[in-house]
Amino acid sequence: MEILTQLLAGLGGAMTGANLLACLVGCLLGTIVGVLPGIGPSATVALLIPVAYVITPTSSLIMMLGVYAGAMYGGALTSILVNIPGEASSVMTAVDGYQMAKQGKGGVALVVSQVGSFIGGTLSIVGLMLIARPLADFALRFGPAEYFSLMAFALVLASTLVSDSPLRGIIGVVVGLLVATVGTDLQTGVPRFAFDIPELLDGIEDVIVIIGVFGVSEVLWYLATSRGREGTEKMDAGRWKPTAAEWRQSGWPMVRGTLVGFFTGVLAAGASLGSFLAYGLERRLSRTPERFGKGAIEGVASCETANNASTGGALIPLLTLGIPLSGTTAVLLSVLLMYGLRPGPNLMVEQAGLMWTVIASMYVANVLLLILNLPAVGLFVQILKIPLTFLMPIVLVFASVGALALNNNLFDIGLVFAFGVLGFGMRWLGFPTVSVVLGVVLGERLEQSLRQALMMSDNGPLTFVTKPISLFFLLLTAALVGLDLLARRRGHQAGEAA
Amino acid sequence: MVHRLALSLALLLAALPAPSPAAYPTQPIELIPAGDPGGGLDLHARMVEMVFQQEKLADKPFTVINKGAGGGNAATAYMVTKKGEGYQLQINTNRVLLNALKGTTKHTLKDMTPIARLTAEYEIWVVRADSPFKSARDVIARLKENPASIAFGIGTAPPATDHLNVIMPAKASGIDVTRLKVVAFRGAGDLATQILGGHVAVGSTSISELIANIDAGKLRPLAVSAPHRLERMKEVPTWKELGVDVELAHWRGVFGPPEMPREAQEYWQKKFAQMAGTRSWKEALAKNELMDAFAPAEQFQKELERDNVQFRELLGTLGMLAPAP
């Protein structure tokens, strides 16, 4: 009850003209940033810092959180329409969303992604209100050993399942893991595979690989396969209203996506991890897993819900422990400090008024984003009416601009194209390209957690089985592999019998 | 008569500050933090921008451009391309020395023009409130028995200030530093959760990252690398008080491009000295738990050279020094 009165008071604060305007501006900016690959929410929030000098702390925080939420909504647009996920957390959206667009269901995918975003975003704030403290304490139980086992689980769940051939899937992941080792090693400070190229010292950013392997390789694929069909071919804008059956298919994935996204959001690397896990879970639970990767609406629904649900989770370590675990929350922390607010164990008590206004504004932001974006779907799907001969060069421009926007460095454009060629080659040879991306995104933390855990362990690798949470995820991983092998053997036997 | 005098005086006054055609600065200044948005260097750039604005010190506006790639090397590399120009200022830290020593960049102190040191943050050893370690002496005693018996957590890849804050006190206590276990985490936030969660026995990092949890009684600082006890943490002893001859600051300073014009150098030396004296600057520092450590160019340069000698020796002991070209 107390929470409700506080929330109502907070809503009162959030609905004032100035705050509502701040929220709207933030949401619009965030959506644009989400659409543009390469420009992330953290850089945008940092750009807004000067604005924070002229408006009140509350308004500027509201605007920044609007950007944060908006970016997660916007990320779905390019993933679905042109196969360019702007960040790691919308990779899985592209996997099925773009296929849906090719089948004339781009509008449907967009509507489902926006509604899923709304549900995930809103429910995660409820979670933030109700169980922030216990969840923060739970997150603290994740040490390197636990992270390693969780990453291994995520990799197995998501990677072996996107491919019909586990071996090809694993090879894809290994390529990704190799790419993830490029750069200065965290433990020793020694550059690995950087070949004295200064741009490689910090490693290759996830987004570079993603834009290359998805966007650019799609263009190359079109070039290689479209001979004789030039000029006329285009995708179909089609209908954009999901049918009742499509809503039913999306319902449970959204619920599960919210849960997975919210809980993983509390952890480091939350948003992308959450969307991978949610996607893997749906395919695993589905009676028709073969549809995944070929335009399954459940894939889009679960992934988009999960990455938005992670925003609520990611705020928990910041607000309850004063610890930022992502770029965006780090910038938010510096803004809070600028106003003399010190996030930490006591912030929610000492600054209850401000905090509840901000939390309430997150609800408002989600409502605004849904109102803004749903009608815009009709507009965005018009992109699909552009003949592919014209659309593909635009995709290439978009990919290049996105790569350049990352660090203002031409080298990154070169890298994007290199990964485009790699993605094309792998696709040509029948390897699932999304496995590469999975390896890149999860690889660094997987490797570092492994080494951290071993360095800190008194009894070597036993640390992974003596810690209960770690053991739990390892057993889960083993069960997954076992089930797969069993199903495969049954499949073989059935095949032989027939 | 009086009128005429007044008029001619007025005319004279109006004509007096007649700007020489090349009055520096004539265009906006690029302010380049050698770190990404949200980090400490970025914060410094935003603070400088804000204080120049608030205190009306800015003759031309700043454009903040983050160049954090390559462990901050991207910022210096960019500055080198602006050799002899006067419209770029980078904000960097002792990585300018460390990166050159470990060989990830060929640009050394000679390729930059120190303008001023602005702030310093001191480093602490910190444990969870329920840790058996009550004093840094307990930790040192254990290390003397077995240097590899404690895993230290740091918030960034070695060699770095967090890392030196483990090595220097251990070395000064006569411990074999090559056997120490130092585990690096990706960022101060990551490290903080690892200490709070009880996974890391002793954390070594700068104060501001952890102060909220120290104030809340969840973490206990054991020693601080400052020359004297800090106002903010009066109960925490310095290394010197503990009988360990160590002093270490994580400073942030402003550098111009190599061969920056004399005029531009003097202009910015004066401006930053002015800025450091303002109330807005002091307030901004207090809010971010930063210590004023203003040092004018000459002193800054000397201390950089002194640090460089010390770091070279330390990295040599650890086998982290780049082979001479």
C-alpha cells in the first residue's frame, strides 16, 4: 500500500508539464538513437549532460531515462526492416524479424516488437519497485565462477539451437570466441592479435561484428543471388496488424521474456545475455523449433520483451548499491553525482520523492513510446516497398555510417566490411552466422570469468562445482546437451526405421 | 570642454582593447577526454566545460570529443597529428606514462605539452565489513607468509594505478611482488560487486567508486595512498603511518599537442589556474569526491618525469616493460 501511495505521488510529479516534455524529448531522442546503429544510449545521455545544467535534476533524469528506454524500442526497427541490429541486445530480433519482413510480415513483427517492448519495459519497473533490494543481494552472489557457468549455459542454449547442425554451430561460436580475444588482455595488459594496429588495442566492438555479419553480408548475399532479377524485386510491406493467432503465439514468449530479461538485467552484460537466453528458451519450449530463424514471431516477441525488461533490472545495482554495470548507467551515475545525489544503499530512502518521480516517469516513458511508435509502424514499413536494387545500397550506407559513428574512425568501416565478407563466406558454406555474433558478444566475459575464477580459486577447477549457483548452471548445460543428443539419436533411429 | 574630453576619453577607451588580428583563441577548442562517456576522464571534461561556462572564463566554447580507444592512446595519437596547433586539449592520466612503458604506443611524454594537473584521487585497500582483515598490517603479514595467499581485485587491466596500489605497498614491505595474485575486473562497478559479494578478498581501487558503500558501512577501507589522512575518511591510516613508504595518486591533467605555440600554452596555463581557484570548480570536485591537486605546467612536467622513472623500475621488476626498440 505504501508503495502505491508513493507511486501515485511520483506519478503526480512525473505528469507536470516540464517533466512530461522532458520525457517526450528523451523518448524521441532515444528512438532515433536506437535506430541509428553505432550511436548508443550511453553516448547520447552523455551529450545531454550540458542540458542538465539548465533544467532541474528531476527533469533531466527523466529525459535521460527516456533516452534509455527509447533506444531499446528503436533498436527493433532496423533489425527487422534492414537486418541491421544497432546493438547486441537486438541481434536475435533481426534473426526472425528480418525473415518476417521478407515474408511480407514486417509490419506484424514491428507491432509485436513494440508491444513486447512496452510489456517488458513496464513490468520490469514493477519488479524494480517491489524487489529491488533482495534482487540486488542476489546479484551479488554472482562471482566469476557463477558468471562463467551462466555464460557457458547461455552459449550452449542459444548457439546449438540456431543451427540444424550442432558442429557447424559450434564452429561458428569458436570463430566468434576468437574474434573476442582480439585486444588488450584484461588480466595481463598484453595486446593479443592486435598486430600493432592501434585501433585493435581495445578489441573489436560487438556492434562492428554485428553490422558486418548481418547488414553487409545480407547485401553481398543479394548481389550474389539476384542475377537476372534486378530492378523489379522488392520486399512486401504487407499487412501490419497481427492476427489473433499471432497474438496468442506471442503471449507467453512475452511473459517469459520479461522474467528472463529482468533478472539478467541485474547482472553485468545483462541486456544482450537476457535476449539470447529468452530466445533460446522459446525455441527450446516450442513444438516447432524448426520455424525459428525462418520468421518465428515468438523469437521477435521474446527477444524484444527481454531487452526492454533488462532496463528495469539494470537500474537496480545503480540505485540500490550505487554501482553502474553498463555504460548508460555509468553516465546516469555521474549525473546523479553532479546534483549532489549519491546513489548507494540509502538513496531510495533519503531521496524517496525524487526516486519515485523518476520511477513513475519510466511508466510514462513506456506509454509515450508505445503511443509514438505504433502509428509510426505504418510509415516505417513503407521502406520495404523500395525495390531491393535501391534498398541494398542504402543499407550499405547505413552500415558504414553506423560504423563511423562509433569512434569517428574510418578503420571501423573497413572492419565492418571485412566482417561482412566473413559473414557472407560462412553463409555460403552453410554456417549459422548468428553463432559468430554470440561468440563475440559473450566471449570476452566467458574467457575472463574463467580466468578470474581459476586465479581466485584455492582448489583449481573444482570451484565451478563447489559453488551451488555455478553447479546449477553447469548441470542445466549438461542436461541441454544430453537432451539434444538423445533427440538426435531418436531422430536417427526413426530415420533408419523408415 | 568637459564633454569633449569625456568623448575623446570614451573613444580612446573604446579603441584601447583593439584586438590584434591574431588574438588567441579565434576558434572553438576541442576538449578531448582520453576515455569513454561515463568514465572519470569524461567527467573531468564535462566539469571543465561547465565551470568555464559558469565562471565566464571561456572566450571560445569547448567541443568535447571522447577518444578512449586503445587505453587512451587514441587521444594522444590524435594530438600528435595536431602538432604545432593550439586548439586541442586532451585530458589524460598516468596511462600516458604506463602505456608508453609497456609499449602499446610509441608516443611518450616528449609528444605532449603538459598544461596543468587538475585533480588527484587516492587509492585504497578495501575489504567487506565482515572480513577477518582489520588492518592493512594483517594483509601484509599474511602476504609475508605466502605472497600468493590473497587474491587482490582491481578495476582495470594492469599496469594501472589500481594495480600499482597493490604492487608498491607490497614491494615496500619486502614481499616478492612477482608472486602476488592480482585479478582484474572490467571496470570499477564490476569490481565493487565482486568485493560486496565477498568474491574478492581485498580490493584495490580509487575512493570515489566505493565511497557510497563505505559510508553505508558495507565496506571497510584499510589504508589510503595519500600523503596525509583524508578529511573524508579520517579514521583510515595512510601507508606512511603504517610504516610503508608509499604515496600514490591517480591524477588527471590537461595536455596540449606537441610543440603547442607559446601563446596558446600561456593562455591555457593562466585559464586553468584561474579555473582551479573558482568556487564552482571546488563544488564540482566535492560532489564527485575528487581532490584538488592543481599543479602548474612546470611542476607537472617535473613530477611526470619523476613518476616515469619510478614506473619504469616497477614495471621492470614485474617483467611488464616493453623491450627497447
